[in-house]
Amino acid sequence: KSKTADGVNVVLGSLVVPMGSVLRVYFVRYATSDERGAEFEVIGNILGTVGTVDAPYLASPGEAWMVTDVEKPIYVFPQLCTASIVVGSAVSGSLYEFVMHGKYSKQESVEEWT
């Protein structure tokens, strides 16, 4: 969770997938108390190549968006990927939340993010 100054893009968190591993994410939850709603951005950075993986938008305060799929991963991040969660145009006093659960496993051929 993060409290921020007005109008600033804020990184809520980030992680680096270890060499030889892949991170498969099976559960995500986004939430906000911002009266305007909130736009989140999931960013992947693989050795300097940066790309937006997902950009969920919550339209109203108190709204939460949750996805869980135990059979097919929601996101797959390959080895040495830095995954970051950013909230855009944050407002002071509002709360922004992102929860992610997944598992590391041995690196396999990952053609693209899912």
C-alpha cells in the first residue's frame, strides 16, 4: 500500500526474477480509496527492454479488481525480468493496493508474457 503526493506516478513495488527461474502469477488484486478511481500499470523490464504487461483501471473508490486462475497463469515473468507495479497520478491521502501471488519454477521457453 502506498500514500503519495498529488499527481505523482508511484511505484508500489517491484521484484526481480532470479536467473534460471520463471515467475508464474496465479492471483492478483488491485484496490484504491481514490475518489477518482485509479490506473495501475504492470511493467516488465528484461535487460533494458521495457514494456507494459497490463494496465487495469478501477473506475471508483472502494472498487477492487481480483483475478485468480489456478490452471493458467495471469502473468508470466521470465528470468532476470524486473516487474514493477505503478499507480498513475496518485492523490495524497488515498490508498493504493496491489497483491500478487505466484510461484517460481525452472525457466522454460517463454515466448511472450501472458
